[in-house]
Amino acid sequence: MPKRSGILGMDIGGTRFRIGFVDQNGILSHYREERTQEFFKAGEDIFSVFAGLFQNYKKEFCEEIEIQALSVGLPSTIDRRRKVILQTPNIPLFPDNFAFTDQMQEKIGLPVFINRDVNNLLLYDMEQLGISEESSVSAIYFGTGVGNAVFLNGRILLGKNGVASELGHLPVLLNEKKCSCGNVGCLETIVSGIALQALQKEKFPNIRIDDIFIEEKDDPEVDLFVRNMAKVIATEENLFDPDYILLGGGLPMMSGFPKERLEKYAHEFTRKPYPEQNMEIVYSKMDQKNGVLGACLYGKKRLEDSSYL
Ligand SMILES: [Zn+2]
């Protein structure tokens, strides 16, 4: 049987680490999931960890697949040239200003691509939802923090330094809470999985966090949390007036989450008559594997077009 060629994708999160192979037809195989901390331990050389992972994977499946490139999604800010991992607050082991791709390419002898995880997610979500690359899309991923990615004029918006679309770190007036990025007052200190967990601990210690929207969605503070999420959506809608606002992340997927109410509030806070009148909210088909699929899709685009970042 001929080998299938394609891209090896890695999706590295603060707690979970995922790896898989996507062939030229977009089919995912040889997928696995591990705990990040078991791989990235203090004192170990990160390049050796990655290279070891890569070599073991290659060896194990060498009869079936041929890897053309490695594409890694990270919860990090990344420089505009997509070579340097600038900052990774949730994985303390990754140093700041970490020049990654050149050295990694040398180690494994294949092209290596890196991207913000949410940019990869947006690319994959667009493909899965059948949204054409002609469209403009603003994605908001309400997870542990607030992930954000913007697709404009056929490309992901990068910005001067490669760090555009940091909605979660927008400073919010009158907010003095400290954020994991080192600043004070960031939006995601109020609207995020972490913030919801803090609310649950303080106000509903006897309710499981997973049940908070089933049991308490009408509580004024839980309702305020949903209203605040809606303000985040309205902010993005007012800024970009995109063809689609794409929502994803763990929060909107929680059992009992009041999506209709969120959308009603989002309309309430968005500027009228436009962009409010024809605002189009769509939802990511969330799956644990999407990060790997997105990384591989991004890797494919990079291989096909050397000017693509
Ligand atoms: Zn911040």
C-alpha cells in the first residue's frame, strides 16, 4: 500500500497536548492526546523534547505515512515572521522570545511552522462551516481565557508585530484585576473560564462548575456574566463589522448555556442600525481534535504558498 503523505500537527495547550497526522485529503489519523506537563518538564531542553516526539512518531508510523512538514499551534504570541515564540503565559517552561522554527527545522530536516492556536482554529472552523475565504470573520473563543482571531482580505490579520487580535487583553475601564499577561485590567480577568470558576467558588461552592448554567442561569451574577460576554461580542462586531462573528471555546458549549440570551444581549450592545441589524453569529463545531486539524491546514497553506503567514 502506498504511503499517505501529509502534515504532522501538534496542538499544545496549558494542560493538554495533542498530536496527529493529516493527509493530503484532509483525513486525520494516528491521533493522540497527552498531558502537557508530562512532556515539558522543568530543566529539559525543549528542542530535544520536540525532536524526540517527532522521531518516535515518525518511527512508529513510518510504514504508513510520509511527513512533509511539522506544524505547531501554541497558546502564545508569535512574531510576524512566524519564527519566534514571543510569550506563553500558560506554559512557564517556554521562555520569552524563544527562536523556534530555524533550529527545529535543522533538528528534524523538514519545514516547521508555528502559529497562534486560535488562528489555526479559525482556519479550520471556516473550512468546516463552509465559510469562503472571501468573507471577513471575527472569531472569539471563550475558554480558559478569551482567544481571538480575525480573518480579513483572504488572510489572518497579523498586525505590525504579529500579535494582532488580543481581544482578551483589552483594558477594561475601572477594572484593576491582575491578568496572567502581567498587565492590570484586561478583559479576560472578568469574562473567561477562570473568571467563571472564581464566581462559582465564591457564590456557588456547592454547585459543580459544569452545572452552573443548568442550575443558576437566572441568578443576577450569572446573568451579568452572560451580559459581559455579550459586550465582548458587541465590541468585536462594532470594531470590524465582519461578515461573521464566530463563537467557540468551552463556555458557550457548557450544558445549559443560554445561547439565545447571549445573542439577544449581543444585539442590545451592538451599534444600531448597523452592524447590529444583520449581525451574523455562527458557532464553532468544537472538538478536541480541531487544534491539530487547524495546525495541519495552516501547514498545508504554508507549504503551498511561501508568502503565506
Ligand atoms: Zn492580559
